[in-house]
Amino acid sequence: MKAAVCTDFHRPLELRDLDVPEPGPGQLLVKLEASGLCHTDIHAAHGDWPVKPKLPFIPGHEGIGRVVKVGEGTSEALAGRRVAIPWLGTSCGHCHYCVTGAENLCESQVNSGYSVDGAYAEFAVAYAHGIVEVPDGVSSFDAAPLTCAGVTTYKAVKLARVTPSERVAVFGIGGLGHLALQYARLVGGFTVAVDIEPEKLELAAELGADQVVNARDTDPVEAIRAAGGADVAIVLAASPKVFEQALRSLNRGGRLVMVALPADDAALSVPIFDTVLGGISVIGSIVGTRADLAEVFALHAAGRTEVIAERRSLETVNDDFEAVLAGKVSARLVFEF
Ligand code: NAD
Ligand code: ZN
Ligand code: ZN
């Protein structure tokens, strides 16, 4: 099978012809139809974060395909089903987090395309415990970005407890941001889109953003405060400076939701006095659960969200990484097989 493999954090991915893997107990073999390119895959391939993947590995955690083989002890009923392989490849199923519906916080989780091989390949092994079935009303092409960009921003909006008419500032209108805007609007929020690329802001306006701010030429804190301040700020651009801007744009009672993951072990300085007196919340948000993803698919099948993405084939993966880093893609890139 064709696969893109990361062999070195300082070199491009290698396209290789590999043997199709065998699913073990509790696992499934999935023949991929679509696989999204999340910015996390670039962080993974560059070894950006304090905990690095073990080389070599196949990135990719927005994989959609059909189950073509089930491993020992795995339900035969899954054969032929169309499933999503998310970042949360599997979780232990019995810790405090897993049994209270917070499996995204499980300390024994396995991460697709990071701690195990992912979906930048024609076939991938998935865990029966971790997959989510894709409903008929959602194409594989659309399901791919929803599997990480969708579920992650859906969860961020949920954790922020946005109420109708609150102002939600979304910093970074990329793969995640274009969906964050839509979920914030779905729950009745007014939205502010912040980016540094004019094309991204045009897209945000088309998607219904109430205010757009180009942070390259306008101070987003001033612009947001002039419009009444943000009740919620969701950070989807991987730069510590953006986290500071988002925090400073908040009204009293505001919630900062941290989603982007800058390189190294970046820190944010939070002023204690203003945070206490202003009743500010600082929230970390990591992907979403299987139930969250099923809700994301249901909303999409009902026509409530729109996925903006461009088709690619795995051969161009290294150029595609460059295009994403340069902010030159409409929202998401999806490899099709
Ligand atoms: P992306 O590259 O598609 O989008 C990032 C956007 O930020 C781009 O539109 C870019 O133009 C914009 N941007 C860059 N600098 C900016 C600035 N100074 N001000 C405003 N906007 C700016 O990336 P993505 O796939 O949407 O992922 C975004 C981040 O979220 C990455 O760090 C990724 O690793 C992280 N992520 C986190 C989770 C999680 O569960 N917490 C899940 C998925 C992705
Ligand atoms: Zn667990
Ligand atoms: Zn992702």
C-alpha cells in the first residue's frame, strides 16, 4: 500500500510502498477513502512538541474508510461499515475519565498518527473501541475534516458554554477556525473572525462572521474591545502572542479556550489581579469524545454545517504542508484515495 512516512523530524515525509498491516485483537483494517491534513500532522512530522512520536510513523487522524477486515475477538458486524479514525484512536475504557464520558482525557489513550500509525495511507489499522460510524448523509470527503477540525471546535464551543448573543472571537480561520465559527453561530453567538490572511477573512465573512479583523494590520484587541469585547475567545493559531491577544480581548466573565498547540512548551502569562476581579476562565480543550463526533456528523447530515476543503492526493503531501504553513489553503486539504 502507498503511505507517507515520517522518518526524520527535519526531512520531508517519504512516500513508501508498504505491506498492508494486519489488524490484531480488538482492531479493524480500514481501506481509506479520504484523509484530512490537520496542522497537528505538521507539528507531529516536525517533532514540535515536548512529547514526540516514535520514528518512523505514518501521520493522519482524520481518516475515513470502510472496514475490510476485523481482528480476533472483534465484532464481525463492523465489516463493511464506513468509519472515522480520529486522533483519539482508543482509550482504556475503565478509568475515571473514560467512565464519566471524558475519554479524551484518558491517561492511557492511543493517538492515531502519533503514538500509532495513522491515516496517510491506503489502509490503516483502527481500534474498534475508538472508531465512530459515519452516517450516510455525510460524504467521506466532508467527514474527514469533521473528524478532527469539526469535533475539536464543537467541543471548544461546548466547553465555553456560549449563550445566545454572546460575542465569540475565533483567532485563526484555518481548518479548525472555519468550523469553530459555524458552531459558535449555531448556538446563537455573534462572531468575530481574526486571521492574518485576507482570503481567510473573506471566507469567514461568507460563513457569516459578524466582524472580521486582519491582525497583520489591525490590533485585534483594540478592534474587538471597540466592538464591545469578547465573551469567549477561542485560540486556533499556534502562536503564544495570539493567546495573549485573545486573553486581553475578553470581557469580565469571559472564557479563554486554548486549542492551538504552539511548538516547544510555550507558556501564557495570566495576570492574577485582572483574572480574579474579572471572573475570567482559562480552559484547555483537547479534541472531543466519540459522542461529540457523532453529534458533529449528525449536525452535518442535517445540513447545519459546511466543510470548506480542497482535494489532494498523497503524492503532494510535502508541498501541501508548505501551503498550510504559508496560510495558502482555503480551509482544509483532504487526500483522496
Ligand atoms: P491551520 O493552519 O489550518 O489554521 C491556522 C490559522 O491561523 C491559519 O488560517 C493562519 O492564517 C492563522 N494564523 C496564523 N497566525 C495568526 C495570527 N498571528 N493571528 C491570527 N491568525 C493567525 O491549522 P489547524 O489545522 O486549524 O490547527 C490549528 C492549531 O490547532 C494547530 O496548532 C493544531 O495542532 C491545533 N489543534 C489542536 C487540537 C486540540 O484538540 N486541542 C486539535 C486539532 C488541532
Ligand atoms: Zn481511560
Ligand atoms: Zn487534528
